Amino acid sequence: MTRYDVIHKELEGLRVWLTAGSLAPAILVVSVVAICTFSAGHAALVLGATLPALLVAKTGFHHLWIAVFPAYRRRAARSAQISAEITKLRARVAVIFDGYRERAKGEAFKKAYALAGRSVAQLEEALAVGMYRERREVFVTAFMRAGVAVRVTASIGSPYRCSAADSPTRWGEHVERLGCDEIRQYHNHPVHHGSTEPSATDFRTSRRLRRLLGPHAPKLRSLIIFWNGLREWKIIQHDEGSRIWLCCEFDAAA
């Protein structure tokens, strides 16, 4: 888990606790006042004022409890501290995304993000940015030699499916011709809650690709990119069976 994953989970718990602590008495007070002032002739006026009054009362109790109760004050301070830290982390991620220009309409994905010639880390950063922006599944095949992408193909699919841009029957030829030691096959799951897993189709695709690669099958890496709410990317790897493991995650706090 990244630093953001940890503190965001803590923040959610704090917000629930603080909201319950300030909202419950606000509801009680506003309800009592509404009942006491309710009349048939002014029903619309009373009901229309209830929500604004509730928000004002909630804010009032929040500040009152901060002044009165140390436990509430500590939680409120911690919540503000985490929110400030997340704002800084979000800014760091934004700098990375802003470092890549947007893909022009009709422009090839691999050209827009200059995928060929990148190292694994550089390639995965570019893919994380580009795939996030597409909001659709993208299928990228990177033929690697000594840790550098010497040939890359990419195709953009639908929100839930994608396929190779070239024929996998020729992948073995590319490996031999270019002297590749690894084939990294990436696609993304357009989710932003920090968790995903391969689908049945993903496993079938991996098995099919390995069969087509024959003796080069051990060089294949089947990888899935996804994101958390901060746009930090994570990459899981899976085999043709049922094994899944996290092989990379970008932590903006590192």
C-alpha cells in the first residue's frame, strides 16, 4: 500500500467519527425547533429552512466540540493534517501527469507517449498516464532487450476490452529478429479505487499468447495497470493459471 492508501483509509474513519459527533446533535436540535415552529400555514417555509439550519448547526457543534472535548479536537486536527498531506501528494502526481502532452485526436497511442526506447520504469510511467487519460482499455506489447523497449505496439479498445494491435503469431519472429529477452504485455483496468484482479478473459488471453509463443513463452509477462483515487498507479502480474502478484506501485510520498 502507498502512503496515500494508508492515510486515506484513516481519514475516512476520522470523517465518519467527526460527522457522527457533530451531525447527531444538530439533527436533534433542528428537529426540535422545526416541530415547535411547525404550522400548516408555514409548512413550506419551515421545511425549506431545515436543511440550511442543519448545516449551520452541524458546523456550530463541530467548532463547539473542538473547543470542549480533547478527543474530538485531536481527531479534527489529525483529519486536517491528513487532508493537507494528501493535497501535497496530489500536487506531486499532477506534476508527473502534466509532464506528458495529451494525445491528439487520431494520433497513435505509442507515438503520443513515445513508448519505444524507454526503460521499464519510464515505459510504465508513460503507460500509467496515457492509459488513465483514455478511460478505456489499452493493449500494449513491449519487446524488451536488456531492459529497453526496442519494439512497441498499442491499440485502444472499449472501456472493458482490448486486443493486440498486431498478430501474436508473429511475436516469436520479433523476439528472434530483435534479440529480445522479455515480452511485456500490458493492458489496463480503468478503475480508480486501488484494487482489481485479472478477469477470466485475461487468463485465457495469457494462455493463448503462451501457446503461440512456443519456446519463447517464458519471456512473456502479462501485466495489468490500475490506479487509486490519487492516480498513483499499481501493476499486477498474472500467469496463465490463477497466480496474481503485485509487481509495482508508484508511491508519490517516496
